[in-house]
Amino acid sequence: MSQKCDICGKGPHSGYQITRRGLAKAKGGVGKKTTGHTKRVFNVNIQKVKTCVKGVVMHMRVCAKCLRSGKIVKVA
């Protein structure tokens, strides 16, 4: 199943998970040190919703941001 919003086209983004060790200076330590970088994927919060588009009821894959902003109207 595609991880892409049918309304805005938002899809997964790639980035890094950064591993750190040590105690923060604010907590009395000598500071955090980076010990590694790992590639990772930030997926989009995609919901499968039943909606009405131009009088036709259909299923769409929509991101949570589009649902909250009211770009789509859910059908019961």
C-alpha cells in the first residue's frame, strides 16, 4: 500500500537516528557525545477514510494533517 496522501501528496521522508551518550551539561555532566548515525524513515500518518468526492462515495488514503484541517469530509 502506498504511503502517500491522495490530497496533498505527502510521502515518507528519510533522515538519521542519532545515538548519544553522556550527561547533559545542564544536569552537571561534561556534555552529550555523538556515538553513531543510523539511516531511518519518517513515515506519514496515513488514514484510510470513506469520503464523498463530487457526489461519489469512495475510499481515500489521507494524511492526518489534511483530515484535521478539513480538506476532506468523512462519510459515516
